[in-house]
Amino acid sequence: DTAVSQTPKYLVTQMGNDKSIKCEQNLGHDTMYWYKQDSKKFLKIMFSYNNKELIINETVPNRFSPKSPDKAHLNLHINSLELGDSAVYFCASSNNPSGEQFFGPGTRLTVL
Amino acid sequence: QKEVEQNSGPLSVPEGAIASLNCTYSDRGSQSFFWYRQYSGKSPELIMSIYSNGDKEDGRFTAQLNKASQYVSLLIRDSQPSDSATYLCAVTWGSEKLVFGKGMKLTVNP
């Protein structure tokens, strides 16, 4: 059974489009995260939700909007995609905000 | 600004040697420390967590934490080619975000 899953695995789209990435965890964790890993492999947090409440909102363009319909799901919607949004996006979850985090397989987004 | 620094590497060791990976962090208030391993094209995988000063051993891996000197290290004994990956150090401060270092690429040569 996959602990943290993401769809899609690959996403290729044109500049200006709107796209969504979905994440689900079956670990019973309360906290979920979105990270961006750029071409230099630097992993940086974007958002964190604890029990469906937004607790971390880093300096991210407001074209990025997370949504947590329930504790097990955290989706990421991106409007008006730009070339610089090309990266790998990882979802993660943990028992609590300072605990061990478990990552999903990643979504490789390519904006043409 | 809370920062986590790792030597940029890359680090290359022969099979069977000890690989030593180091990490320093900027703020003494930090509480939780993690080492993640990331194979090329894969997601980060948690391999060690450490919360108090001293050593923590798990198989061939030992994490060492020194809060006074603000560093945490990872030793890999009897390195294997399958250990070749990028190793990410990560630190949290209370219930704040997890801050990652930029990673150190390790290559173990057969």
C-alpha cells in the first residue's frame, strides 16, 4: 500500500495554463506539506496544513493555491503557469508539524 | 533566518570505507534533526532522526548531534555502491517548518 501518493507523476503543459496536482496519504497523519525541488535539487517548503488548517505559507506567488478537503488530502492548484514553475513538486505528511516527514513520489512539472 | 548548511561535495569513497557527511545549522533553538537519502529521480527517504545530543546508531548508519557546536553528522560504515545518493540534512525549530540543506552527493566506488 502506498503511504503518500501523488497524481500525476508527470505533467507537461504550456505557459499560461492552469493545472492541479493531487496528494493523498493513508498514514493517518495530521500534517501535510507541499515542497518544490528546483533544477539544482534544492528542496523548499511551500505550504503546510495541519488538520486542514493552513499553518505555513511561504513566499510563494499567489498563483499557487493549496486546498485540503480533509486530513488525508492536500491538492495544489497552479494558475497561469510560467516557465520558472518547472520543477519537481513533492507532497509529504507527518504526525505533527515537527515530526518525521514522509514524501510522495513527486510530480515532475514541465512548462513549455 | 534559519539556515542549514552542508558541504557542497560531491563526496567519493571506496566501497567498504566510512562516509562522513556533515551539517551545521544557524539557530540554537532547533529541536529535531533528520537525515534523508534521495536517489536520482526519486523522492527523499527518511533514514535517521535524532533529537538529543550524542550518537544514534541504526545498522550501518550513525547520526551524531552536538547542539553546543550546532552540527549534526551522518556516518555510513562499510559503504556500499547502493549508498550512492544525495544526502539531505533537515532541521526543525519547534513546530516551524523543516529546513533542508542543499544536499551532499555521495558516490561509493566498487
